[in-house]
Amino acid sequence: MKITSTGIEFIDFNEFKRFATDYDLLGSVSLSEPIIDKNGNILIKEKVAIKENLLKKLEAMEGKYIPSFKLGMSRDLMRMLKQVLTKAVLTRVNDRSNEFINHLYEQNAEKMTSLIGIIQNSFYSKPLALAFFKILLNHKEFFNHLSDLGLLSLGSVIQKQYNLKMVNRYSFLAGLCADISTFKDGIYKQSLGGQSLGRTSSLSVEIARKLGLPEEILSAIGSHPIAKFEIPGAVIIEVNSEELRSHPLNQDLLAGSALDGDSGSDDDNEDSEFSGEASEVVLESLKIARYVIENLKVTADRDTVSEKLLVMFTYSVERGLFRKDIADPMINCFKEFDVAIRKIRLVASVENKCKFPPSAWAYPKPKSAQILCKDRNYQCPWIVNGWDLKIITAQDPFGYIGTVLSVGTYPKCALEEELHEKVRISD
């Protein structure tokens, strides 16, 4: 099978037959070019509908004609591509081993109904649908990763009604295409951040532009890398821009060898109107998706992945790294972790009262009993003299981007008393 700018081509009859029957296309698609014999005579004209009797005729004549079967893009073929792609994305939601995403959507039947329509309508153009169909057929694991990032990006905005045009679709597409450049050597499986994330995102923007995605999505992909994106336990992979660009899949997507031609939408309702607020929501949703997926890559204990990630994410939200109005509805989906989430919110609320932010550090997390001054601001009136704390093992930031507590001695903070009081009341 070969995917081209005008449709799908086959040079093997049995593969062509399986495709037409397996995807229920009999009677709804036609050949874009005639079937000719080895002398150049037309055996079957173009634009003839593919039906069972035609397949039987071709089977009986096998060996007497040149095996070249070209299906032109039609509404029925486009419909099939959208259905196949939607089904493939939804398998990531239904996969219970994909715990975080499964939990995010499966707990809400109403959101699941909306999800199907959002995904199906997202593959609105022929270049986009053909590109992802090709990735699905040839690189299934990579397709799953792209789907996960799309579902995570959508997962933060689908939880409430924004009344902003296209915000759900664009959030999904921004996540779906954010890592489209990362197939080479399994880069997408490795930890991305800083310059490496900037490089992959930059190339992903070029590819997404080639696929005809709107500027709002391109802007979100290009802007979402965070300069100090630190994930506990992550070893950031080095990415060479030129080597990344030269990979065959990226070259194919950039050159458009299989994607140029009619890039028109198959969605009659496609609307180009998009507000500035919607653009900000899409960007924020992609930042959240990146944070979650990079943490998932380095989480060893799969049995507690949702709880640990939710507590880390909640802490980062409370410290102001993500917009609460977008992040909180997503966090609230995980009601069974309410106690842990409330406690980490309490810890963050006390830390946020620091006179020299972000120096106040509750220790150890998530079950904090003490507060120290990470930046050793001895001039602060809240320093408790004579009660310095000695840290003998470096402490990870517990999801807080850009902050690590090094080994050393730190002054104690008087906010600790407030922390104890709030914990006592909450218990």
C-alpha cells in the first residue's frame, strides 16, 4: 500500500481486496485510474464503483492485467479514514494499562460521548488524515504516543464548557502534532526538555504547517517548551536538529511527497474564527500535557502512577506554574485522591506566603512536617534562629519545575507553625 496526495494505491490484488472488504468500502469507493492489460487495453474503466462482482472479476483475471489499483480520495474514503483513526485513538482511552488517560476519560460517560465527535472532526483535512493513517499503519507505537499527548492536551479543557470556538479540537490537535517530529531512534520515548524539546517542537511546527494546521496550533506547539522543565529522575536526551530533520519520516512529511495536492477540508463546518483567549487555553493545555507525559516516562511504580502524578501536578498548579482555572477541573476528576490533593494544596498555600518566594520549602514532600528556607534568607523576620535543618540527601522538586533542594544546612521557617496548625485542622 502506498499513500499519495490523491489517495491510496495498491500493487497487490489481495492487499487491495482485503483493504476494500475489511474497511467496508465496497460500493462506496471507485478506482481513479483504469485497469489495463499488458497490451495497454482498458479492462475496467476509471470511476467504476468497487463492488463484490468487480473483485471476483479481477480475481479471475489475475495475471492478465497490470496490478495497479488506485483509490481516489472521496467522501466515503475520507469517512473511513476518520473512523479508523478515531477508533485507534480511542483504544488508548480504553487501555487500562494506560492508567492516567483511562481514568481521565472513563469516569465520565458524557465526556466520552463528546470525545468521539471531537477526535473524528479533528481529522478534517485529507493531508492530515492521510499522514496519520500512514503513521498508524507503519508505526503503531509512535501513533499511540502521539494520541496520548493529544488526549492529555484535550483532557484539561474538555472538563468544562469554555464557549470558545474550536478550543477542544485545537487542544487535541496541538497535542497530537507536538511530537510528530520525534520518531527517529525512539526520541519520543526519551525525556524531552530544555533545548531538546525546543528543537523537536520547532520541527514539529514545520510539519504541522505542511499539514495545513492553523496558526493557533502552530503557535502553541512552538511556545509550549518551558525553559526550566525539570522532571524528577529525568535524563534529557540530546537532539541534533540536522539529524532529526534528515530522518526519512520527517523528510517525507516536510517534503509533502505523499501529502501535497488537495488540502481542502472534508468538514463543511470548519470555521477559521478563533479568539485570543482560546489560543491561550490551547497553549496552557499543551503545557499541562507535556508536564504529565514527561513525568509518566520516568515513573517506575505503575501501581501508584496516578496518585503520585496528581499530587505533583497539584503542587505545581498551586505554586503558579499552570493556570488553576484550566488545571483544577482536570485534577478534580480524580476524586479518590481528594485527601492527598487537599494536603498538598495546603502545603503549597503555606509555602506561597513566603516573604522571599520561592524560598519556603516544606519538607519532606508530600507529607511535610517542617519548613525551611531554601535560599537561606537570614534577613527574613520569619527565620527561626538556632534550629537549622541539615539535609543529607538531595531532594527532588516533586514536580515543581526548576527547583531542587541540595544537600546542606538550611534555616528553619516560622511558617512551619502555620503548617502544623492547618494539618491538624484538616485531619
